[in-house]
Amino acid sequence: MHMKRYSMPKDWPLSVKGKVWVGKPMPGPHTERKCITLSIVVRDVLKYTENMKETKKLLSEGKVLVDKKPKKEVNFPLGLMDIIEIPDIKDYFRMNINKNGLFLEKIKPENADKKLCRIENKTIIKKGKCQLNLHDGRNLLVDNAKIYNTGDSIVIQLPDQKIVKHIKLDKNATSMIIDGRNRGLSGKIKDIIERKTLQEKSRIILDIKGKEVETLKKYVMVIGDFI
């Protein structure tokens, strides 16, 4: 799957000049606008390889792990909070976001087995079980539906996906803006304004270095002391 360079997301670390085509993210855990392909990360960001042939060989050997699992597809989509590691050279990264878009944040080896996920939705299924739908496409079953709410975050252990921490979306919680013009900014939640009509959108006011910043609720990811 390919797309022309001029149509790729603007925050990809590639020039629109040069070759006409670039790998298109395959369908997966992240939407096309909110991800970057594994081959671009390996070749153009980390510069472990010089060309696509070398990249395909490296990935085919299972030497690049995403969330503790080998990924061999060159167009696999990487998105927010994904953990990327290359065990052979002991490099570990978390996909984070700033005003320019997604970027790789180097992390310590002991932090590579935990991942922060945002709860996008929750549904009650058979036998009263609750299914949490997470921002990275995961679906987790939990027993106590009442303690988890849409917008909360959880920290999961990798690769077994056991929940090790629950961070509620609430006042004074440290949070990060993950979309919109203020993406990448972090601060404490000062107020949560729920919509009163279908025409309105829920909003959150954050205190960021003494300045109030208002954004949509869906643009906020509560991080607590995880990052």
C-alpha cells in the first residue's frame, strides 16, 4: 500500500520532495492521521537502516518489537504511547506527542513493559462483564464496570495486558493535550465542563504554567505521574 508524499500527514519526518510514493499505514490500532509507519521510524527517524531493502530484512527477522511483540509489517501503524524496542542494541522508546506531532521519547528498559492507554468507550457484555475500548484498539475485560469511565486512563503491563494502575479524569489530575492546536501541552485539570445539549461539546480547562488553556474533552489524556 502506498500514497503520494504530498498527501501524507504533515508531521511525518519526510520531505515531500524526492520519491513520489511513500508507504501508507495499514489498517490497525491507530487511524491514518494519528500514526506513522514502522518502516519510517526504523529508517528515517532512528536511521537503523539506509533503504527499504534493509528495513524489510531487519523487520522480517523479528528484531523490532512493538508493545513487546515482534512486528514484521513495514507499514504497521505506530501511534501515541506505543512502546518500540530493539532488544539487540538495548534501545527503548515511547511514542509521545508535542506541537509538531508524534515523536520518539527514549525510555529506560524498566519502563518498557508498561503502557498508558486512554479509555475511549466501555460496554457491558455477557454475564455482566465490562469491556474497555482503548485508544490503541485494545479491548480489555474487567469485572468492576463502575470504577472505569470514558476519558480515564489505565496503565497496563506488557505483554499480558494486566491493569496495574487506574488514573481518573478528574480535577487536579495531570493531563496532556493530544490533539488540536495546543497538542503536547501538559498541566493540571482546573475544570471539566460537560455538554448540556447535543449541539455542545464537552470541554476541559487546564492550568498550564499558570495560564488557563481550554480544549475539547476528547483531546485530553490524563497521565498522572506516569510521564
